[in-house]
Amino acid sequence: MRNLEDMKKSDNIMSSDAKEGTENIPDIDKVISELVNYASENELIEADDKIFIVNRLLDIFEKNGLAEDSEIIKNSGVQELNNTRPIADILSDCLKIAVDNGLIEDTQLNRDLFDTKVMGAVTPMPSVVRKHFKELYNNNPKLATDYFYELNKACNYIRCDRIEKDQKWKYNSEYGIIDITINLSKPEKDPKDIIKQGKFAASGYPKCLLCKENEGYAGNLSHPARQNLRVIPLELSGEKYYMQYSPYVYYNEHCIVFNDKHIPMKINKSTFKKLIEFTDMFPHYTLGSNADLPIVGGSILSHDHFQGGAYEFPMARAEYVYTFKLDRFSDVNAGILNWPMSVIRLSSNNKDSLVNTCDYILDKWKNYTDEKAFIYCNTDGEQHNTITPICRQKGDNYEMDLVLRNNITTNECPWGVYHPSANLHHIKKENIGLIEVMGMAILPARLDKEMGILKNALLNNEDVRLISEIEKHAQWVDSWKDNYNISKDNIDEIIRLEIGKVFVQVLECAGVYKTDDNGREAFVRFIKYCQ
């Protein structure tokens, strides 16, 4: 048996441990106070809303009331704080409270659902956001988008703490500077969430991630929470659209413009008109569309949408390697770009002429076959030719880049003839969409871990083929490792350089006309067909 002294010592230790554990759990009153102050400092709420917001947050945390000595009560709603912590840190405390009190299971999906619910409580109502956006827009379009972008960051719809983890660098190619990114923003799925998702019956509401019904939606196991999403209504070519920002922005002010209706994407004359109208509304933004066919299209072909933003993509800096005129459109300048993909650039200050030229080239391309160049507009009734269009304003002119796309497959290339070849899949296997067409690589998160393992293997002179996680990179590594004197000082730069080379090859694969003499000759054949 323990003697009395031992029992006292043990009780003291237990009391100390219990106290330490309690100290690690944030105080709900303090966190709520800090949340409200953060929202006030970032102009998400008005001073008169503070007590109301406190009560909304108490409901979310399933707390019936406040202690009489609570700082919130003492300070008439909130404790006035200056320079509150970053929102990611405040939300981290919210999640600790939620997990400790059994409000959520500790998985990434449940954490995201809960912290979005919290931020939804402090995000302004859609009507308030739209009214302020309109007031600013009437003064200056850029002021309006600046406000809207900052709002999306402040309310944590754009998760800045995650985006900062993305790896980004530049690669100097023969086509100019190319942007390379490894996307680490999207969290990996927890196995527990995957199991639950498999058992969860989706409601079909909203129909997809781009539907207007996402605004304010609470989310579930199969659909992300969107209580802090706000969208801005627009009208393009007589149709209703909405503008929002991507939650995982790949570049500055990465916006998405989506149709009011859940209708499939379609590239036609109206598409070009809408792109130009948008750049009239927001001259400081570029806007483009993914192609409208599988393989060469984007990830969501079921809902008509565009993507753009305040960023100069590498393709925008590309210059002509061949210029031409179309007699019927004499006020439109045209040429083929020095770019790894097959791009026709049109430029004019006449919007109607530019739209008509785009429509003319689209019609010609959709019905064009050149067997010598392995270009088939259709096989067995399946359409293959389409276009990825991108619009911007440059000086007094509108520029429209038309990227020729073809999604034909063969037995040898079931994933697509004009798609990254099999020897490049170890780096990039996914569809080449709008953003990558313009010269920004969006590479999978797995590469971060794989390149870390590869780095250690090269520095330790290990055989890549014997390391299961990176054996798929062995042939690629063999093609360049002997070209360098590899050291700790240059290994990161070397790997990034070689990844950049691969991405340029990826784009060249996706080009329907190669950039060699035969490819250029075949491209010019199509131009002459248009003339």
C-alpha cells in the first residue's frame, strides 16, 4: 500500500497534469471575443452586430451562455483587442474546442466543415457584399475587385495559410518564362472520411461545385462547406452569370465566372462575345474558357464557366512566329505564336470583327481534317476538334488567343494523342486545362514528397529503382543526373530545372501541331485553308 506522503505526491502530480491539460484547451469566451474582433478589424461586421454575432457563435459551439465574469460581458459584447492573431490561428483554437467538446470527430473533412461554419457566422450577407461591390464598381472596377478579393481572404474562403504551402518557381524555356507550381493547398483526405463518404448518399443539391446554390451551403461528407462563399451577379451576352474567387487560388485574383444555369460548357460565337464583354467590365482581368470536350477540357464540363484574374500568364508574353491576314476580316491582325501549343492570336479594336473572326476560325477548325498531320475533326461520329479561347485587353485592342485542341485517342494512346505522353505521366498525367495552356503548371501534391525522397537518394548515391515511392522516376533521372555535379547546394535547383523541362514537353505533347518544321508547315496549311 502507498503511504500518505506518496499519495499526496501522486495527487499533486495528477492535479498538475490535469491543470496542464486544461490550459491546452482554449477558453471559448476568449476565442469568441477574438473572432468577433477579427471580423470587426477586417470590416466583415459592423460594431452594432457584435453581440448578435457572439450569440451566433455561442450556438455553433453549443454553449448556452456566458460566465458572469466573462470578458465578453465586461466589455459590452467583446474584449477590444488590437492586432488579433491570423485567422488560421484563431480557427485552430476553435477546432481544438470543437474536438475536445465532442462537437466534431477529429478528421480533416469535419474540421473544414466546422471552421467554415464558424467563418460563415462572421461573413457579411450576400446582399451587403453585392451592394458594396456595386458602389465601388461605379467608381472604379479595380476598387471593386480589390475589395471582393480581400473579403474572400478575410473570411477565409481563400485559405491563405494553405496556399502559402504551394511550391512555385520559374523555368526559363525556349518559349519564354514558364510558371511551375506544385499544388499543396488542397488537404489530403483522411481514411476515416473516405469510408464515411462511401456510405453517404449525396442529395444532388447543389448539382455541382459551380452552382449558385453553393452560396451559404453548409456542406456535408460529399460536398464542401460554403457558408463563407459570396458571389457577384453579372450579365454576359444577355445571360446571367456570377463571379467568385477560387478557394485555392493558383494565381493572383483567380476568379471563376459561372452560368446561372447548370448547363454544359460549349465553345461557340457567344463564348467569344462573353469573354470580350467581361474584359470590358474588368479591363484589368484576363478571362478564358476550357475547351468543351473530354480529355482537352477542364474538370467540370457539366457547368458552363470561365476562369480569369489579374495575372499576366506566360502565354500573354509570347510573340508571333508567323503572321497573316484574313481578307474578310481586314481590321483583325492575326498570327501563330511561338508557344509549345498551337495558338492563333487575333488582335483588333473592333469587337464585332474580332468575335466574327473567332467564330469563323472555330467553324473552320471544327470541320478540318489533315490526315498527313493526323488531324481528324471526327471519327465514328465523335467530334474531336475544338478551341480553348483566352481574352485580354492590350492597349486599345482586344487580344484573343485561340488554342487549337483535339481529343482523338488511339489504341496506343487511349488517354489521348494530344495529351502528355506515357513517359511524362510520372510528373503530369492529368488533363491539360486552361491554366496550364497559358503556361502555368499545376502539378500534383505527391511530387513534393517524391522529390524530397529523390533528393536524398541522389545525394546518397542510392539506386532510384530500388525505392518504391520514386522508382517511376528512374528513367527520367537517368536521362539527366550525369549532366550535373550534384551537391547539397544545387540539388533543389537541378530538380526544379528538370521538372520545368518536363512541363514544357507536356505542353508540346498537347499541341496539335509540333513546333518543328513539319509541324509549322502543317499549321500554315490550316491557315491557308482559312484564307
